[in-house]
Amino acid sequence: MSNTEIKDRAKEICRESFKPLIILYLADVLFDIISEKTEFLPLVILLGIASVVITVGSYYMLMRGWIEGRMDINHLLIPFKSSVYSGKILPIILMETLVVGAAAIPTVVMIVMMSLNPAGFYVPIMLIFLIGFLVVAVAVSLTWYIFIMEPELSVTAMMRRSAGYMSRHWWGEFKFRFSITFIPALIAGTMMQFIDESLVQLLLIPVEIYIGVAGVGYIYERILMVERGPQPAYIRPVAAAEPVTEPAPEIPQETIEQLTERLTEEAGKDIELELPAIETAEENSDEL
């Protein structure tokens, strides 16, 4: 599937599944806005947990929605309900935070040193550390998508596979994402000069929906399908929540009747063939 076809299909899915998508993105934006405005710690923690649930659930919902051609808000909680996924969620969050956080430490240290003692030689060093941080962040960016597609893998295997995929596809994904985010970013930056940032986030939700669906489409069609081979990628069926079964084929009644008649006729022929042999045996006995 070409980039143009991915964009067209993303628009079609957004039109047909606008209601569940607007619920998902609106809840995410509202949680972020409220958490920024409030200082009540328990509420901030609660909103943070809700944001994590939405983020993790959206990976499954968007990936499955792209494959099936429609989005279903009920799919949002499947990763937390299914034993196939739930056991790996916390380890992935911790491991990803550890890896990306460790890569960010040198950059943060250099920024602090520059603020305390500005000097020209700090800039190139900081840029080197910043590039290293970006490389690590990009390398693990497919971990959640691989988790959705292949939950049987270990967390480290998912991250290694993500790094391998991105080493071959990072430039293509960068160009695709740049093509769908550059103009919206310019519009958002201009609007923030005159409108509050929270209001801009709310106004641009439809754009964010399209960007999210198209991004998932590119990852599935141009990376996962290519790397996983010609067989179609799948989403692990949830045994308890959504069993995937095929109805048994119906046998026409006429076929059963025909089969019965044929077996009856064959049985009659066998009997008729045996009768002459029996009569011959009786005649031989009489002669004796």
C-alpha cells in the first residue's frame, strides 16, 4: 500500500469511525488539560493513571481498527482485560522509561551545566547527547505495536525487534510523519500566538485523529507487514472476551438423503450377490 493509499484509507476510517475516535482523543486532551491546571495531588495521580490506560489501550484500538476498517471504543480496555496482554504492560512501561530516561540524562546534565556556566563548548556536546537520545527514542518507538501483534515475545525481544525495524525504516517513517504533521504544526503554532494552548488542543482534535490513524496505518502497512513477511499480520484473539470461531459448515438435507439411498442400494446389491452362493451350497449338500 502506497503512502497516498494509506492517507486515503485513514480519511475513510476517520469518517466512518468518527464517534469512537472523538471520544478517545477528547478524553485524552481533557485529562491533560485538567492535570496541567490542577494542583490537587490525588487528582493528578488519578488523571495520570487514566492517561496511561488511554495511551496503552489506544495502541490496540487503533491497530485493530486499521486492520478491520473500523474503530470500536470497546476495544480500548482489551489489553487490560486479557491475560495475553495484561502481564506485559507494566514491564514494558518500566523498561521503556528506564531506557529512554537513561538516554536523556546526559542531555539534561548538559542543559543544567549550560544554565549555570554558559560556555560555547557545551553546545556541541549537548547536541551529541541530544542526537543519542533521539536515536534511542526512535529505536524503541515500535515496542507497543510489536507488543500488540506478538505479545508472546519478551519485553527485551520486543525492544530489540523495534530497534531492528526502525534501523531499516526510520527515514521512511520520518518523511511520512513530516508530510502529515508539518502544516498542522504551523497552524497550531500560529493559533497559539492568539488563542490559549488548551483551546488550540481542543480545536485541533480532528487533525490529531487523522494523524494518529494515518501513523498507525503506515507502521502496519509499510513496516510490520514488510518485516513480518507475506503472511498477514494478526492481532492475538482474546480467549475470554472475544473468541474467534468459525461456524460449522451446514450439510444440506438433500445430501444426507442421497447418501442414505446410495448406501441402501449398495447394501442390497451385496445381499443379492451373496444369495446365489448360498443356493449353490445347498444344492451341493443335496447331491451329497
